[in-house]
Amino acid sequence: MKHLTYLIVLACMPFISCAGCQKDQVAAAPSEIAPAQVDAVDMAKDKAEVDDAPIAQDNAIKLHAKDDRTKKERRFRIEDEQNTVDIFDNAGPGTVFVTQNQIVRDRYTMRATEVPAGSGSGFIWDTDGHIVTNYHVIDGSSHLTVTLYNQKTYPAKLVGGEPKKDIAVLKIDAPADELTPIPRPDDTYELAVGQKAIAIGNPFGLDHTITTGIISAMGRDQLGYGGVTIRDMIQTDASINPGNSGGPLLDSSGQLIGMNTMIFSKSGASAGIGFAVPFSTIKRVVPQIIRTGKAQQIGLGISILPDAIARRNGIQGVIVRQVANNSPAARAGLRGVEQNYRGTYIGDVIVGIDDKKVTNYDTLYNALDTHQPGDTIQVKIRREGKIISLPVELYVLPD
């Protein structure tokens, strides 16, 4: 019986040693380490070397694992889904959250308090910190902030804007490595009805929301925030809701094709009819605002009477009120309103620019907006009941 007990104990010793006593045995008798214990020591040594490896190696392993996981995930997506995912991954960091505060004064205590007044979207224009958004998003604000994709918030200052195009430019002081500009197409790029359209923004304050659709139509004319018609707007059925204003509208390659601006809806929510300021307008106006703080305005060198006066007098066209001295209009011979002891007499009424009909200020503004300083246009006027055409060279309007 004693021999049987001894054999059982001997049989169990290796298992007890490996499971619980290995550390104590190695410490107590380093010169008598069993083969199994040597393997365990080598494993511990290898683990220590791994723990001391550079963090970059650990990150590389994680990135490799992420790449493997991404490759596996791609297998379960159709091509269009993966395209949308890729666009969001690339353009999401270029989309920002714009918040404005306004000063409210208590009418009883006259104490001024700054309160949140609204929010919208925007996108990064360059690594200098310029942010593009809609003018109506920031109008009337006393303080502006911009929140980036990494959730860092920076105070923003207004560089300038063009209400007639509903475009504003802000600037934040952020490191260049935190700024990811939205890719922009070259001058040869052409849109087509039916191509994919992707909107990214912050509807109802839900930051970095993506919706997809198509370009439903192009060349839409819509009355803008500045009181004049914005020409050639892009119509899309990509869902656009309050808070999306100022966010980018992208194509299937992730390039900027427009800025989400307004919707047509009776409820105030998306009804599948949204409009975006086209990139052709953005790329022309934004550099001007960055350079001078405002959009370049070209004109004839005249002041005009309000459209309401023309309508009350049954006049179709724009009534010239006054002609500036030494202006192109003065050199061309345009006449303004004349006053004498007998009364006030209308001089010239502008009824056309080249082959475009002019019926009010809106149509005059948009007819001139397609030209550049130095262009010579034919201004059609009604004078004493006759239609005559005068060549006028356009110039940049002074401040």
C-alpha cells in the first residue's frame, strides 16, 4: 500500500509543478530547473521583450488587424455601398459643425446675455483654417465656433461673405494636421443629371450625418437669402434637413459639387427636393472673400430706384436714378432721374443686357453677374419711348 501511494504522488508532481509551483521552484533552486520550467522561463522572457517593444509596432499590428477586418467587411458590401463608405471616411473629416451665439438684452434689467442662436454645417476649404458655410447660418451672430470631426471646438471669426450668393467664409486657428480640405474638381468637370449625390452635414444638431441621392436637375433658379435669385442651383433628392445648410454636396468620387443651402418643403423637413449652390459659383466667390473680405461686385456705375416704384408706375425695367461721375455709364451717356421746378422726370430705363431681358433688379444683377470686369456689354434702354442700345464697359464697383 505504501508503494502504491508513493507512485501516485510521483505521478502527480509534474502537474502540480507546472500549474502552481513553477515560480517558487525556479526562485529557490535556479541550478536545478526542470525542462518544462526552462520552457516557461523562455516564454516569460519573450513576453517581457514584446512588452518592451516600441508602441509603433503595436500600432502597426492593430492597423494590420484593422485592414484585415476592413477587407472582410468589404466582401459583404455591394459596390455602391462601399463607395458611400469610402466617401464618408475621406470627406467626413472635412465637414464641420458651425454654432452661433447672439447677444440678448433683458428689456427690464438691460443685462446682456450671450445665448445659442442656431447651428449649421460647413466644410474645410484649405489648411490655413478657412471654413465655407452659408451666409444665413452665421448672419447676426456675435460669436461663432467651429467643431471639427475630432470633436475639437475652435472659436471662429468671420472673414466675409456674399449674402446674394448665400456664401460666407470663416477662419479658425487650428493646426494644419487637423484640417482636411474637401477635394475640389478642376475647371473641365461637368455634372450630369442622374449622377450620384452625397450630402454630409449636421441635421437637427446630429453631427456628421450622411445621406445619398442623385442630381435631380440642374440650372434651377431660386430666390436666395440675399433677396435675389441664385442661378444654376443643383437640385437633389439627397435628404437635406435644418442644420444641413452649409454642408458639402459631393459626387461619387468625393469631390465638392455644391453647398447644401435650402429645401422645398411644407413641413420644414426634407421632402426630397433640396437645392445646393453650385461649385462653379463657390470657386469664383470664395477666393475673392478670402482675399478682400467680400465678393467682387461689377457694375455700370449707376444707382437705381426701388422696384416697387417702377411697379407702381407701370414700368417694366430698372429705372436709373443717378449716374456716377467718371463711371462707364457716364462715359456711355446714360441718364438718370431729372428734377426741376416742374417736377421729376424719368431718364433711362434699363430693359435689357445683351440678349437678356431686364425687368427688375434681380434680372439686372444676374445678367451682370455672368461677366468680368473689362467686358463690354450692350445696355438696352428705353428713353423717351424709344429703345436704344449703348455699349458700356463693366468695372469693379468702388466701396
